[in-house]
Amino acid sequence: MTKSKFWPAAVGVFAAVIFIFGFFRAKDPYRWSGGASADSQSLGGALHFAREGFKAHSFCNYWHPGYLGKSYGAESAVGYYTRYPHGMNMLQALVIRRFGENRTLLMQGTVFIAAAALIFMYLVFAYFFTQRTAFIATVFIGSSLGYLQFIDCLDPYLYSEFFRFAILYVFLLSERFREKFGALALCTLGVWALIFMETFNSLDYIMFPHVFIFFYFLLSPRKMPWGRIVFLGSASVISFGIHLYRGHAVLQQYGIQAGPVLFNFFQEKTLPFHKGFGHVLSFLTYFSRTMETYMVRDNFGLGFGSFFIMMTLILFLRPLETEPRSEGFQKLGFSLPKALTVLAVPSFIWWIIFPNQTASFFNTPMHLYPIAGAVFGLALDACLTALGRKSSSKAFKTAVGFAIAGMVWSPMLITAKYLKEYPNRIDPTLRTYFLAFPGMPGPKLWELLRICQKIRSATEYGDIILTTTVFNLDEPFMEYNADRRMDFVGGTTVSHLTNKISELKKYREEGPKKFKIFNPRLKIYALVQSNECSEIKEYLEKRSSGTPLESGWTLYLCD
């Protein structure tokens, strides 16, 4: 096998290994991705689409089981979440309609998308760098702890990675055919469609492809093709416009002002300029320090300092390379600084404009994949080239060997530790999941999930479960697993319970008048554990015998 065919084949094998690993791991009933809470919200919205139809909800997400009316956080007053688009939830709903509620199947579908994303990732890197560099960069990202934790996620993250690198590859493919009008037009339409779909999937990369394309042309010797740039930009504008219209339409029918719900969050996602310059500096310090921690602990095994050292190695060792230049360099003169700039600026653009948004998701610095992969691949490739030169002295080779060990050891160690925990069942004490169960060991959480399944069996869809303790820590996650709406009582006294019951009875009476889909025969239950909330438990036992579930948990009918 020639060298030009070896590296693509090696990437194909690597992607296949990742797919097989994730495919079989997804079969474990307690396996959830690193974004478990967000996954449960996505599934909740998809189930509504599958059960009640897209039109019934104007193609907008309602994350809570049951009927409209529950709202918290960034949701509108009736409960619809209209800030982000819901393309992925629509796709999940179509799968659920065809195959039923099968979380394992949906996770396996994401694993396939994640493996395909690695192929596109390699093709993009190979355009700017040598094939060996592209292979190293792809393996670095694909084997990183952050990627492995999310290859079976059910929120938009991995779909966005697939769309992002597919967009870049098809765009770079169009550059190969720029002298052939038909092929160029076809590729450009493909890029437009992919950008449209990604904007319909998530807003996190709404600027990434456009900044990439702009800097690609800016740094090339060619004249800026403004018509093409504007045409591709229209994909995001149209897709986001449709999303805004849907949000406006669904809120308007309930008399809610759509503007504040849709746009109020922009200020809170930027730097806190409105609080003064001191707060900006304080936030930047906090941001850098915290991101460094998560990059090392939960993602790459390397932090900003390590990447700066690798950049130094690239600058020092790159003149020793003997590999032929990449296609991008040969055709457009994309030197190393230009290539890194084209990858770096889009990678950081969301951080620059919306750092507070990024701070909400420290665990997932996926925006950095293009530049982080490129830097690691270039540095390790340069070290391997230097190590293989016959003219290098033993002292020099020893120094390079230590550099390679320093780059590879920490990522390998953190990934090996994660693989040892296979099948990586959900456990907040081992990994950082987006769950509000601090310090809860995995077996205890699995017990709560079994209780949720028993709640499904003991109640009807649409019923409401009042909770008093741990079940209210992460309501979206518990709600999906029980497939029932869960509301926190608000305290541990009987008055808290009776006030909440009165509130929900009023909701039940007014529901048919307010909402298109509603069942006024829904029942209200309370879930209490034997060793907690004794006052509430004694009150409920006088009214109902209750249904024992597991580990001292009892379900009481409150009607």
C-alpha cells in the first residue's frame, strides 16, 4: 500500500473502531453521554413531536412530559424553549415514530455520526497539512476524553461537529473545482444546504463557517468572491429567520411577547461590560483558569500552556520536514501561519463574542477542535520527523523523545483511564455530567432511574409527581426517565405540600381553556422516602395507603 493510501485507510480503521466501541457501549441501560441532562431534554422534546405532531407545537420544543404549563430557566411562560432551533429533535421524533422510544438506537445513530465526523475532520486537516499530520490530529481529537464522552449524546453537540467538518470539506472540495462551473455550483449548493441544516440544529457554529470562508479567501491570493460569500451567508440568515418566525408564532398564540424571550439572553452571554471594566477583567481571569482545568481534566489532557509549548516546537522543528506540501499549500500557497490562522480565528470566534455562553459549557470546548487538533498534529509530526533524521545527534533525539513523551503521556493516560471504566455508566463521582447530583455515586443514581421506571408503570401519562428531595435536583433528567412531569414541593412541611397541590389543581381546571392538548383527568401524586419529610409522609399516609416502589420510596395519590 502506498503512503498516499495508507493514511486514509488508517483513519477509516480508527473511525470504525470508535464506531464499534460506541455502538456496543450504547446498549448498556445505564449508559448516558457527558450531556445527560441535555440529552434528556432533547428526548423529551422529541417525544412530544412524535406523540402529538410537529404542527401541534409549531415545531417548537417543550421539554417536560405531560402538558404545557411548566416553565423554568430560559423557557417561555408556557414552557416552550424558543432560543435555540430544534432540528435534531425533529429527526429524533421521526426515528421514534418509526422504531418506538428506543434510546439505545438513537445513541447508536449518534455514534455513526461521530465516526463520520472524524472522516471529514481528517479530510479537512489533510487539505492544509500532510496526511500524517492530519491522521495524528484526527486521532488526537477522536480519542480525547471529551469526544469519547459525547459520541453517543442526544443533544446537538456531535451533530454540529459532523456538520461543521462536512461544511469545511465540501467547501474545500469546491475549491478544487473552481475552474469547472458545474462542479463548483453543485459543491456550493451542498455547502449552502449543510450550513442551513447546521443553523437549524444549533446556533453555536452559526458564525464558524462564514468566518472560516472569509479568512480563507482573505489570506489567499485570489480576489474576494463577495457574491459567493453572501450567498452562503444567506443560508444561516434564512434558517435562523425561520427559527425566529416559529418562535414568534408559537408564543403569539399564548399572548406572549416573543422579542424579549428570544433576544434577552444575548447580553447575558457576552462579556459583562454593563457591570464595568473590573468585572470584565475578573471574568476573563476566571474564564481562563476554569477552562484550563476542564481542558486538562475532562477533554484533551492538555491545557493552554501545553499548546503554547507545542506551538514553539512547531516553529523550531518545522524547517526539518521532508514530507511533500499539502494540497492547500500547493494550490493556494497556504503557508503554515496562514493555515493556522484560517483554523484558529473561527475556532475562537464564539469565545470572543459570547464568552459567557462558553462559560456555561466549560466541559465541552469543542469549538477548539480544529485548531487544537492542528497544533497537536503538527507538533507531534514535527517531532517524529526530527527523531527520524539520521543526521540528528543523540542528545537532540533524546530531547525530542522527551518532548514526544510530554505531549502524548497525559492524553493517553486520561483516555486509558476512561476506557478502563467501560461501559462508562453514568456516575457523577467519576465524570462531569451536566447533572445536578453533586457527589452522588453511580449505583445510587441507577437506583433512582429504576424508581423512575416504576413510576411510569404506576401512573398514567400526563400525571404530575410532587417530589421532596433528590428527585428535584435535576428535574429534566428525572422527568424524562419517569416520563412524568415532576414538581418540587417547595419545602418539607405539610403547608408546602397543600399549597402546591392547590396550585396544581387550579392548573388542572384551567388547562383545557389555555392549551390545545390537555387531559383534565390527570392525577397528582407525591413521592416521599421513608426517612425524610416525616411530617409530609404522616399526612399522606392518613389519606392514602401509597404504592411502595424501592429503597423506602412510596408514591401517594394526592387527589
